[in-house]
Amino acid sequence: MGQWGACLGIAFLSWPIGWVVKCIPVSDKPFVMHLSSMIYTENWVNSPAQQEDNSWQAFVFVPKGNWYITKLYNLKVECGISNHHKSRTPDACFFFADNLIVIDRNYDDVYIMSLHEGQATATQWLDDTEKKLLGLKASAAKKFKVDRVQPVMHSPSEAGFVDEKYREQYMKDVEKCLKLIKDGESFELCLTTQIRKKIGQIDYLGLYLTLREKNPPPYAAWLNFSKENLCICCSSPERFLQLDGNGILEAKPIKGTIARVLTKEEDEHLKFQLQYSEKDQAENLMIVDLLRNDLGRRVYEPGSIHVPRLMDVESYAIVHTMVSTIRGKKLPKMSPVDCVRAAFPGGSMTRAPKLRSMELLDAIENSSRGIYSGSIGFFSYHQTFDLNIVIRTIVIHDGEASIGGGATVSLSNPESENQYKF
């Protein structure tokens, strides 16, 4: 495996609840092993005082200690799958959030929280943060919005991005995938590539806020790891896995996307077109079956797995997407980390059969996917977690911005796949 950890940074996660966190670096043990030991075997978690403290149950979120992680696609090696390519970035960034500002956008509430050990009751950070928040002026956000430079729409090439593969090579690779599918090697293959651009000094947070304003997604994240010269501006609409306090494990794969238009009648027509697209239905159904296999075979209690929403269309600011929901009850013997390990990386970024598809993709793709296709989210001491799929994301590392994209199924057309891979 590659490197991970030792990443000191700050983060803003835009789940239904937003988090602003202070974080500390951790060591460089194997990631999955370290994740399990640090989250679920700390002495204070099982202390009588902690077991008797149920005050957190009054919140709509889990306020006690969260480990925030960024997992790269390359961490599939810890799930039993080999890597052909080494990533330029750490395979995971992992930090503990002990001081948090939590914004509940559903109820317009703001919570300031600090985790401490034993009977310590230090409140300096809480007091200072409360004072700063109460001193904020309502006009500040409006001023920032007015002063910000409005983005100009360009194609990737017009914006100065360079594709890792020339058009002809990418189309040849799509044809290779189609042949492998026809030969029975795979049902679907998620062939990806990346575009890259050298950049100078830019406002990373301003870039993320522009993305979020343009298309507010439910599982967005902004992470800045200054020691690694790494910044992630993630605008993901896709949940990988969520485990709630009742042991219910949920996946929400997205397959099928179409751009929205201003005219209401035409927009409804495009939504209808997506809903009944044979290609998109085939992709979505395959991922549902893949996740039902990954989780049902190893993680869910027998008979608990169900699909409450199959191929629903959800609408966002600029796109319609086809989303399915898979749920089930976790087996008591399975830890939260076991659940993730059973399904990582997300099947929507590999296709099926999963292991063979990843082997084929590693042979065709000429570089590591890095953070793209991986996952961002948090694990809580309360045995819960929530993780996204890293798509629609700008990764800035060592002065270079990169964006990943692509997909292939048996109904794919090489020219169309090349045109719409980003």
C-alpha cells in the first residue's frame, strides 16, 4: 500500500449537517487496522461515565468525536484487490475532530462542541467560538457573494485542461471494454480518465463555494491538507454507505445523469427521458445487484435487505440523476469498518463482477485514479458513519488540478463516451 496519515488540515463537509473541524495528525499504521483500533477500542468509549452519558441522544446528529477520512480508490488493496498504479497523493488522509461547529440546516441551528477526556471542563475554545459567531454580521455572506468573480462556462480544453488520453486512445479503450463485455469478461466496466491543469495561487475555498453555489450537492466536502499540498473540492451527490444508530446500513448509488434546462416543459421531457433510458436503467440495476451481493452476502442480517427506491430520479440545480436505495440491518458481529471493507470501493465506480472488472480496468487505465472514485466522510465513536463517493471533484495537489470521469456499458458508443465523460 502507499502512504497515508500525517495530514494536518481543515475540512468543511456539506452533509445534511455541515461540519467545520479542528484536526490533529495520526500515525502511519495500515489504514483499516488503524481505523478499527482508534475508533472502537479507545478506553474512554467503554468507561462507565461514557456509557451513562446519554445527553447526545437529544441531538439530531452524533456530537461525540468523529474521525474524518478521505479514502483513495487505491485503498482497494486493503480490501483484497491489487493495485497496478501508484497514486501521487496519500492513499488516505485521516484526522480526529475534537472541536466542531455543527450547522443543522434542516432546523437552522448551530452547535459548538468540544470533546475532552475525563472530568475536564475546559471551555475556552467554546467561549471564544461562541463570541466570534455571535459577532458575525449578517451582511458578510452577502458581501462575499457580490464581490466574488462569477465563473465563465468553458469546455475543459478551453479552460486549459489537458486530457490524460488523446481522443483516439480513449475511444480505443472504450472499444476494448466493449469487446471484454461482449466476450463475457464483465457485464459493465467503469472506464475512467482524468484531465489535468497546472495552476498558480488561487482561492481554494472560494472555488469550492462557487461549485456549491452553482450546484448544491448533498454530500459535498472541502478539505485542505496543507502539509501534503493537497486540497479537495468535492461536489458529490452520491452516498456510498451510511450506518445509523439503529444498525441500518444504507447505500444510494447513482447511475444515470442528464443536464437540466431552463424551459420547464423541456426539462420535464429530459427527466422523463432519463427515467426510461434503457442504458441508464441497465447501469443502475447492475449496481443495485452488485451492492445487494456485496452487503447481503457478508454484512446484512438474512432477510433484512430491501430496495425501498429503485431507479428514482432526483433533481438538483443543474442535473437530474437516477438513484436507487438499498437498506438492511447490519449483523451484530460486523463492525462499521467491516461494513465498509465489504463494499469498498463503491460498485458504481467499478461495475460487475467487481473483482474481475477492477483487474481489467487497472490493465486499461494508465494511471491511478487517486482520490477520484474513493470516499470522503466520517466515523463516529457511536458506531455510526456516513461516506460519499468521490465524483464531480476537483483535486488540487502540488500545483496541479485534476478531474476524473468516464463509464462504459454494452450499449455505450465510443464517440458519445468520449464526449460526455466529464
